[in-house]
Amino acid sequence: MSPEFQSMVVEIPTELAGSRLDSALAHLLPNHSRTRIRSWIDQGHARIAGRSCRPRDRVLGGERIVLQVPRAPAVQVPAQALDLRVVYEDEFILVLDKPAGLVVHPGAGNPDHTLQNALLAYDARLAELPRAGIVHRLDKDTSGLLVVARVATAHTALVRQLAARSVRREYQAVCVGVLTAGGSVDAPIARHRVDRKRMAVRTGGRPAVTHYRVIARFRAHTHLRVVLETGRTHQIRVHLAHLGHPIVGDPVYGRLRVPRGATSQLIAALRAFKRQALHAERLELEHPATGQRLHWTAPLPDDMQALLDALRADAVRPA
């Protein structure tokens, strides 16, 4: 094989039976976009039992896909020592409590000082894994728990769990408006047709399911617990905005709304809250080596706790 190409062998788990080939590979190769994977298939770089495939082919589970794809130019991500809140670690995984404001991996506008840079300084062996072992992400201004693989076998196992939707991710959120009851949003998500930095509910997008229930109601806001069934970009933010209840502080999908007659404390708290009020509170998964079901929790950060305190105080103000 030419040195300009690299070979990868991917086995389709039974959990993805019935999926399109390009969709299944996008689940199993999270460091490559579905568009890139589709182009590889179209160009004949993906084969099953020696035969070429089409992006729309349905997989049965158990197939071994051989990919011979153009080798991407090496991108050097420097190790940079940053404070990490390690909730759990062993030789296979790390579970971290990411603060709001920390970008997960380098990208346009954020070339360094990301979680990936910090992980490479924390454990140099992570350089051998895609994106230093990061298998799922949180938006820059979303706080809370995420898991990192430390060895290749753990990386493969965690990616499969995510594809099988067996990783449970619970969030707390504060949204605008009063929701009378919990529910679910089952609405596909894709890039916005005009603003490519935004996501939107769109026919033909990738399937996305979000479940939510009410923790507390205030005069003009609701405190929610949210569970992801899928994990699309900006999923919770897009789905709550789609319901007409955007997350407080969301600079992309919401806007500042101050309820009439709000206390000065609440007005100040809402105006000062410059990020989406979203926190990944609980993470549950099967340990990739032992198979034991484990879970972790991360307390609400101070800014969200202060926001909730101001909402409670406003809700019980004298008439």
C-alpha cells in the first residue's frame, strides 16, 4: 500500500444492524466526519469481503470493513499543563469534571489550551490515541462530566457503548419559560441551512432524542433534568430552543429575557450569566475492562447554583 494511504479495519457491532454504512462508520470513527467517510466510500476506499460499498448500504452487524484511506497530514497538538478535575481514574479510563470555558479539543479559534492539550501533559501515552482518548465532548461553555480512554481497547469499547446508546448522560439545565411537565423531543438535527456555526431541527438530519423532566418551576423559568438518548452537536440546546424554551444564557439559541417584576438580585444574575446554564451532572457506563456498571456525579458549579438561588428568591418574594 502506498505510504500516502493508511489501512483501518472496523467491525460493525450488532447494535448498529440496519444502519446505513456511512452512519455506522461515523459512529465508530468519531474523529472523522460523516461527509469525509461518505467520500471515502464513494471513492472505493471501503470494502467488505473485497467488494466495494455504497454509503446507503445497510449493515447487518458483524461485517469487517477494510478502509484504505488517504493519510491525513500529522497535526501536532502540544502538551500543556492545565488544572484537571479528575473524578476517577485507573489504567483504562479517566473521568473528568470539565469547567465551563474549557474547549475540549483544538479547532478554529482555539488552537491550544484545550482539554486535549491538558490530557497530553497529564499522560503522555494518550498521544497514541485519537484526540488523546476523548470519545465524546461537551461544548466549551457546558460544564460537567466526560470520560476519556487511556488505552486503545478502552477507546474501542467506549465508542461502541456510545453507538449502542448504553452510556447514560444526565444534565441539569435552566430554561426560559415554565414547562408544565416533562417529556421527550424526537427531532432530527443537522447544520443550519444558512448559519453553518449553528445546528437546527431539520427533516433529513441525524436522529436525535432528548428526554427531560421538571426539577423545579419558577415564575418565568424551569429547572430541568435532561437525559440524552443520542449525542448530536448542541443537541440539548437545539431541542429546548425548538420547544420554545431555550437555555438561560445560551448566546446562540436564546436571548436575555428578564421577567416583569423580577427582583434586582435575579435581574443581576440573569444579566451576568454569559453561558448556557447546562451542566453534565451524571455519567454512567460499563467499565471497558471489567464490564462493571459504574456511575459518577459532579456537583453544580457555583454560577449555576447562584442562578438557581436567585430564581428561588424571586419566586417567594412578597406579593
